[in-house]
Amino acid sequence: MRLTGEDEKILGALAADGRASLVDLALAAGSTPGRVSRRLHLLLGQRVVHIDVEISPAALGYHARANLWLRVHPSEVKNVGRSPAREPEIAFVAAISGAYDIHAVAHCRDFDELFEFTSDRIGGLPGLQRMEVSPVLRQVKQAGTILSGDRLVGPPTQA
């Protein structure tokens, strides 16, 4: 399945405003809301398009973010990697190579909560040999979206 010019316009409008109505998407694509609805349904159903929502953690009250770097006994990498993945504070976890075996990103309401989380729940994982916590004091971009305070802003528009 190939994307058409109309698809590109629909997806461009959706990327600019993920809350755009079918009417707005139809206007952007020079089409009708019914046609846009059917086309989006088809693109999503065929897995040609995937919709991913980004929300600024600060907008939800999570003001402390940190990168966690874990050195783990080789026999425990899978178990230790899966444990943080089940924690609601963890936004991302991956096995990596190098000085550390696992990298995770944690979001907590404040730095006191981050301290409690890392010392009590992550620090006690079986097989954990060492952990470094790198707080993120200011984030300006996430997955292609620019942050302004606790708000996501789109890419700069061209005049």
C-alpha cells in the first residue's frame, strides 16, 4: 500500500494538530470528512500509519526526570531490565552495551520521590551491582517535539 498525495496532506495536518477534526483534515486534504475517515481507518487498519501521542510529563505533574544507568550481573540483565519496565515511573528501559548494562528513564513528581524510587525500588533489585542517576534539569526536546516549559510546541513554521 502506498501513501497518496491526499494521505500526505491528511497526515501533515494530523502531525501539526493531533486533535484536528475530520472536517479540519478534510479541508487540509481537499476532501470530505467521510473520505478522510475511511482512509484513516484503512491506513491504521493496514498498519501503514501508527499514531503516537506525546505528552509532556511536567504537564501531568512529573517534574523530576532522570536517566538511570545500571550495571548488572550478566545472568540478571533480563530480569533486572524487566523489573523497571513494570514500574509506572519508568518511561523507557533498554539493555545496552558498554560500562552499563541497562539504561532507563524515570519520571517522578519531585526529586524526593525520585530519590525514594531509585533507592528503595530500583536499588534493591537482585543482581544490581551499581547505579548512576543522572537528573535531567532542563529538557528542550523529546522525540522530535520541542518543549516550552511544560508544553509541547510544534516545529517552527516557515513564513
